[in-house]
Amino acid sequence: MCFRIASKLHVVISGHDAIRHALVTRADDFSSRKVPPTTAYIRGDGTSSKAAKGVLFAEYGPDWRQQRRFALKTLRDFGVGKRSLEGKIYEEAAALSQELVAKDGQPFNIKPLLQNSVSNIICSIVFGKRFEYGDPEFLRIITLLNNLVDSKPGRDILVNIHPVFRHIPFVSQEEKKLTKNTLEMQEFCSQQVQQHRETFDHNDIRDFIDAFLLEQRHAGGDQARNGFTDKQLQEVLLDLFLAGTETTSTAIGWALFDMLLYPDIQEKVHQEIDSVLGQAVPSYALRDKMPYTTATLAEVQRINTILPYSVPHATSTDTTLNGYSIPEDAIILVNLWSVHMDPQLFPEPDKFNPDRFLDQDGNFTKHPALISFSIGPRVCLGEQLARMELFVLFVSLMQRFTFQLPEGAPALSTPGKMTSLINMPQPYELCAVSRG
């Protein structure tokens, strides 16, 4: 279907076959992105044509390929997909567990602690260090991230229709908050870059920032043409934080939410973890020996699609899809929810059932229609990192705690709430009861 916001055409693609045809078979036509005018105004210099776009909002083409290739290589160099990163994830899991033990079984909202843990993993890769949970600077950054994610998209739409609407008082107030939060995040990233530049040693590349600075030196005076500018680094860092923190922490939040809803499934996960791991340190490599736990996480991602319509794409040329003509620069909304809730692909889609991801021998089996991280060239840059984080953090928590609803708490509300692009659980409290 299609609709217009003012003069801007938006096309919604639903169904697994149509989505795969557009994003994989016809990737060159459907893999671009457009920076929303509000974002361009805040993150750039007020004009969308000159705004730095990082990786997330970059147009499909050679510049984007270069930046994505560099980011993927650098993430791999610093442990993504390797056991070296698992140690950092487990370090965060241990710190998180200490916080939960201190709650002494009392009700609390776990969301801030999950954000701290996931954000710290990003920090270890990007900045080469983690922060203590009580660090005032770290808490400020988490608050800024929350404010950016919680921005009200309905009001942004007016400014995206025409910049003149930013002079309307209630729109102006919302945009001022968004601008303030973004500028403070940019300033934090700039400070980190400056600190790295002052201590840079090309023989000791410590993290993502150092790797980017090294690439800058290789470019010499041709940084702008090669895309390795300070502004580009700042925008990539913002992308990694925004995309990497909220989505993964939300996925873990949904996993614990579902364990509260289905204590029988939580018990099966506990039994498998006890039989395979005991008290040993969780390892991503052991997921094949823990098929029920792996299937449970797959079902969490299916039934609670984190990005129901992905990050919007755009057409890079006039094109067609299934007989329909779609013009260049149309905004493409990829309806991942329609795939994950399709009864032809997932019978009884409203039922939480990890068994749908197990074969007759009880082994985990991938389902080609589970596309939580999207598909095609724009598949999530941090997919491998997110999968490791989700598995190791979830298993670590389940190994040590039983999660229960507080006594007398109201029934959980299963429909999530949309905040910006993200489908989050309704706010809830839980009790983490130590198993040992």
C-alpha cells in the first residue's frame, strides 16, 4: 500500500516474498536511504544535502559501501564474532548480575540496567573502555540516548513536511529538546575523539576510534574525498550508539518479559542451562548444545518484532515492484511484522511457541522467514554483535536468577508501545530471585 505525508510518497512492502524480492533481488533499486529533514537539520548544517550521514542514513552507493566495509572490518578486528568479545560481554553480565543481587528480590524496572550493560559493550569496542554504572557522565549519556529514542515522531512529521512548522510553539519546544540532546551526544563523541587523537599511537590501535584515525592518516590531505572526516566519525559513533544500544537492550527486555508471562518456558530454559552449563561461563559457541534456549530467543524476536517496519529505505531510481510503478526517492517501509505474524509461515502466530524452531530431533533449526535484522545489503551492521550479546547476557541472567512478577502486580500488557521506530514492552517491574 502507499500513502503520502504532504507530497512525500511512502510505500509499505508486506509479505516475505515481496520483501525478499525488493531487498535482495532488486537491491540496487530499494536499498537507499533518505535523511529525515529534522535529523538533517540537527545533525548536519541545516540542509539535507550537506548533512553528514554516517552509515545508517547514507545513500546507497560507493561511499556507503566504503564506510560499511570499514565498519564491519573494524568491528571484526575488535572481537565481533570472536571469543575475545565474549569476555567483555560476560564482564558486563557479571556487573549486571551484581546489581540484580543487590535488589534482594525486590521489585524494580530492569530496563536502565540492561541499557547500561549493552551500552558498555559498545563503549568497549568504540572507546576502548567501559564505565561504572554510577558514573555521572555515563548516566548522562544513557539519559540522552533515551531522550533521542523517546522523541515524539508525530510532531517531527510537521517539520518534515515543511521547515516553517518548526516555528509553531509546541513543535519548536519538541525540536529544541531533540536538538539539545543530539548536540550533547555529538559533543561527547567529539571529546572522545579528541582524547584519542592526543594519545594516538599507530602501533597500538585500541578501538574503533583509533582505527578511524589511522584511516584518516592513510588518506592524508584527501580525507574529505575519501569520506574519513571528523564529522563522519562523529556520525558513525552516533549510529553505533543509537542503533546498538536501544535495539539489543529492548530485545533482552522482551525476553525477560516473556519469561514472566510463561514461567513453564522459563523453567525449561533453566533446566537446559543447568544440564549443559551448570555454573560454567556461558559461551556463544555452545548455543548448538542449547537448542531450546536458542529457539526461545528466536521466538522472542519473532513475536516481538523490535523494528516492525525496519529502518525506512528509499528508492534510488524509478522502478517497479509486482507490477506497481514506484518513483525515485519514495520512502520504503519494510513491514517485518507482516512476515513474523504470517500464519502461513508461522502457524498460530499469536502463540509464544519456541518449539516452532526445533526439528523432530529437538535441534534448533533456522527459519528463513525470521528476518529480525532485515535482509539484503542493508541488513543490520551489528547483527553478529547483537546475536552474541542477546545470547550471552540472557543465558547469564537465566543461569543465576528466576524472574517473577511482583506479588499483586497487574497482568502484563502484551502489545508493546511504539517509540520512534522501536517496539518496546510496556513499562514493567520484576523480581530477580537468586537461584543459588
